[in-house]
Amino acid sequence: MKARPRPWEYFKVPALMVNAYEIIKNESLRKKIHAKGLHEFLNYDGTIFLDSGGYQAMKKGIDIKIEELIQVYKLAEANFYFSLDYPSYTPRNCKVKIAKTIANYEKLCKVIENVIPIVHPNINRALTEFEAYSKHSPQYIAIGGLVPLMLTTKGFLNGRKKAIDLIAKLRKLHKGKLHVMGLGAPTVLPIIELLNCDSTDSASWRLKAAHGKIMLPNGGERYISFKGAKFGVVHLGTYELEFIEKLQSPILMEYGWEDLQRSFEVRALFNAWVTLLVAEKPELWEVNGTFSRLVRYAKQKYVLSASKKVGLT
């Protein structure tokens, strides 16, 4: 939350995703946010989504208490709050995790306004959760747990197609707003648009920059750092260099290629700008590579259109 850079201080960012886990574990940060509220603390006047931080806590073997989360949500003064969920990537304990996920939403929505419940793959789990949430008529519903499916390399039909089908099913069932968690990278945004989703989020702009890479509007990334890299090294071609120059990115115009190569912060700003450029009008960008097949699949099976917000995580 104190990390740099802050893209919204350089150009317009329609929404932010903030992690409550950072606030829960840091008492000093909690006091500052309590005194100012998140908007003033972050120097940001747009829409703020506050994530529970459950996934990050789970990776560290920590269980967030719902009472702690309620306290943080009450002091934060965000616009929307994601419920505390328990994804299940294997069948083990799935029923227990579904029950805990539903119970957490029911507790939160009684004391916090604008709580967003989360459904998860597979389709049976998602439908069970959706049915439970529908009793409370939520304005927003989110789909979580899709990133592993979209990142799968074990075949087109084994993961990515299932993710698209799940999004389309929830879009058909839920008449309110739909958020897709973690799928806001330029390669996926055209699919999110086609499936009529209202919002998504992404941390790829920072992660790629940290690995010395810049993102391209039509998909993929290119390694430009002076530091050595051991994997995923695809350098910019002459055509791509000219293509990027024509975009007239304010970040590249201000800092130049050398700073883009040397500085993580400049690369992160450039990647955030590219992400939002695509998010503004995803239909203008023809995705290259593997994800072009997914765009065709979504187009052929689910011909819808929408406008959306993309939050930077």
C-alpha cells in the first residue's frame, strides 16, 4: 500500500484494488488509515475496492479472523469490500470451504454495506454459492479462483475454456454487476469485454515490470532490462519498437527508453498505462498468440458487449 509507483498520480485510473491483509498485519498503517480513510491516505478520489487478503494470508499459513476484517472494513471507508473467501483448488475439504465462504459473506453483509460475495470454480461450487448469495440480493458478485485456470498449459480445453464458460454462466444468472478477479491483463481484457463483465483487476503491470518486462497492448511482454534474466526472455523487435513509439505513451515521452530499461518504477508505470489503454477500448486491440483462440471462442459462443472498470492492484 506504501509501494511505489502510484500510477493514479501520473494519469487517470478508474479504480484501485487494495489488500486488507496489509492493514490487518500493520498496526501503524491501520491507525493512519483510520485517521484519514483510504482515499485521503492514497491521495486518490476514484473507486476503491478493498480485498479481504484471504488468499495472501492463506499462502502464509495465516487465518484471518472475520472480526478483524470487519474492524478494518469499518475504518477504511472504501467503496466496495470483497468477502472473505476460501478457494479450493482440489476436492479436499471443498464442502467445508464453501460453507465457510458463504457464512463469512452472511456475517459481513449484516454489518458492512457494499460487500461483494465471491463464487469459485468448479461450476457446481459456483452455483451453490450463487444460490446462497442470491437470498441477500447483492449489487455486485465476483468470480475468484480463475487465474490458475487461465494460466494452465495443459491444453486449451482443460482450463481456459472452463473459465470462460463459468464467467458466461454467472453473467447470465446475475442481473447486477459482475467482477472477475485477477484477469485484467491486456491479453484477457478483450474476453472480459465480450462476456459483458463490469470490472476486473490486475497486478501484472507490477509483476512484469519487476522481471524487467514491458507489456504490449496486443498481448505478451518483452524483456528490456539491462539485468540478466534466466527465463521468458523475448526481446523487442524493430516492428514492436516502432509500434510502441506510435502509441505516444506519456510515460515513454517523459522518461525515454533508457529509464524504461533501467527503472522498475518507470516500467511499472508504462505497463499500467498500457493496461488502461486496452481497458478503455478492448475491441480495438487484436490479441496475438494463444489467447487469440480464446477470444474467438468467446466471440463465437457468447456475443455480448459491455463497458467496465479495471482496477490496479
